[in-house]
Amino acid sequence: MDEKIFVTKSSMPPYEEFIEAIKPLWDSHWITNMGEFHKRLEDELKKYLKLDNISLFVNGHMALEMVMKAMNFPEGGEVITTPFTFISTTHAIVRNGLEPVFCDIKLSDYTIDENKIEALITEKTVAIVPVHVYGNLCNVEAIEKIALKYNLKVIYDAAHAFGMEYDGKGVGTFGDASIFSFHATKVFNTIEGGAVAFRDKNLYENLLRLKNFGIENEEVVSLVGANAKLNEVSAIMGLCNLKHITTEIEKRKVCYEKYVEILKEIQGINIIEKLDYVKNNYGYFPILIDEKIYGKTRDDLYGFFRANNIYARKYFYPLTPDQLCFKNKYINSSIENARYVSDRILTLPLYADLKSQDIERICLYIKSFKG
Ligand SMILES: *Cc1c(COP(=O)(O)O)cnc(C)c1O
């Protein structure tokens, strides 16, 4: 049996480099609570992501939950979002006491269908929470227009979109805020970690407080916060990984292009074209399997891969409103495109060190399995 290939493999800096970088912590003994490296990582990320304002968090989920909290939405407010996402997006809305309203996605790029948003707006709508999916950015301009017209906040889940740019602008500059995930499985990691990028610089103080129990000063707690701080070891991991990010993304790009070159020949395996005005990060390689043409279903191919030691992922499946904790609670509009995509999507292994011959092996299985 051939070696196992997993869907991803976390990027890590050279061991010696990391050990050297964490040494100062043994002098200072300042290992969490917004220390020197927390500050330094915020500064470096502002430059790399082309942002004015950023606040680090313990993970992407808490970043989203806390920035929504910072916006002080009225209890029971409605939030228009996508069902085709990781469960975190929906959890963050519900855990803020808000009501998710699911809007269908586009078959062309799997992001929220901006033309279906307006029909879902009511007096109770307070925000739109769209998700940039894989390397596909939402229609940020159309969403901005709708938000202005109805006076809604826009918070992007940009967990997949680290370092991406739209027309030369950092992806985190769109909307009122965007969150990034620095989880071990993402393009850039701090082991666990995340950040909020935001437009109104006055949010910084509140975000700082919210991630630290709402503490304003030694004797005053002014907000009902949580503990969501990024520790110093993670911040250093981030600083080290950031030094290598350009090479990492370059290597991913090579893998990505190799997949495209082989798979574009196979009928029934659909790949979304990259757009010229988008700077990509090559985070994921999703394929959509059209069983009518390919002759086998996504689940068939997933099973065949597993039998051959290849661990692809049904990502995102099931849709978040279909999960046990949300089932039959929130769906009130048609989400048939999301269902179509979720039933047919499969993300293939992709990481910087994925070997060329492994990509060939994966593609050969796809070719030979065709019905
Ligand atoms: C990874 C991810 C998150 C959550 O990020 P964590 O850092 O793991 O908390 C949220 N949304 C999407 C779309 C993600 O892929």
C-alpha cells in the first residue's frame, strides 16, 4: 500500500530558528497577556496584509465572536450569512444571541449570492456575514452597496483568505471587519490563533478589553468579555512562519497549477478558474464532481481515495444549517445551490511540501476511477 497522503500538513519554521526566537521568553517570563511579541506580530501583519487596524485573538472563531460582540447588536437581530461554510461562522452568530438567516450561494464560485441578499432583509436585520470560500472572494462591491443602502454591518469570515488581495487591496480592508484564522491547518499559522481586521480604529480598545475578560483597568471591568488572548509562544510561531510565507505560497502555487494542468482534461471534474485581479494564497484545491459526466459520485471517489490511503475532505459538508445543533431551526429560503455544491465538493490534499509525484498519483486515481 502506498504512503498516506493527508489533506493538509501544517507549515513550521526550521526548528533552530524557532528555538532561537523563543529564547527571550526565558529572560522576560512574559509569556502571555499582550506582550512584546503580540505587539510585534500585529505590526508585521498590518504590513503584510495591507491593513490599518488589526487585533490578535486566540483563534479565528473567537475573533469572529468577539468582533460581533464589539458591535453591540440588539438581542435577536438577524444576520444574513451563507450555509456553505465551516460551522464556526454560524456558531459565532448564534452564540451572540443573533439569528442566522441563510442566503444561497452562487454555483460560479460558491460564495454568497449577492443578488439574493436583499430579499432576505427585514427590520430585524443587523448585519451580513459573508465567507470568502477557498480562494474565491465574495462580490465585495455589491455587498458594500447593499450594506450602505440598508445601514447594515458587514463582517467577512476571511479565515481562508490570508494574504489575498482584490485589485491590489488587502482582503481585510473590505466591510466593517474581517476575521482571519491562524489555525495549524491554514496557509499561515500561529499553531492556534486568529485576528480581526477592522475599519473603525475606535474598535481597538473594545476588542482588547473583550479578549481580556472585559477588564478596563485593575479595578474596573466594563464589558462582559471572554479570555481570547493570543499567547507569546504562538505570536513567535507566527513571526517565524511569516518570514517564510512568500515561499510557502509559491510552493502551494506550483502544486495548485500541477493539479489544474492534469485535471482540466478530465470530464466531470470541475475546477474554478482563478481571476486576474485576485492575488491568491492557494489554500485549498476543491473539485466539484458532476456525477452525470464523471460517472461516479463524490462519495464514491472519497471512498476510493480512502481505500488507497488518500485523505481528501468533504469540505463543506454537511451545510451548517443541516447540522444536528441547528437542524430545522433556521432555514427559511431556498438554498438549493448550496446543497448541490455541498453534495459534490471534495478538497484534495494541498500543502507546500506536497510532492509532485503524489499529485500525479492522486490525479491518476481520479482518471482511472472515472465511470
Ligand atoms: C478555520 C475556519 C474558522 C475558524 O478558525 P479557528 O482559528 O479554527 O477558530 C472559521 N471559519 C472558517 C471558514 C474556517 O475555515
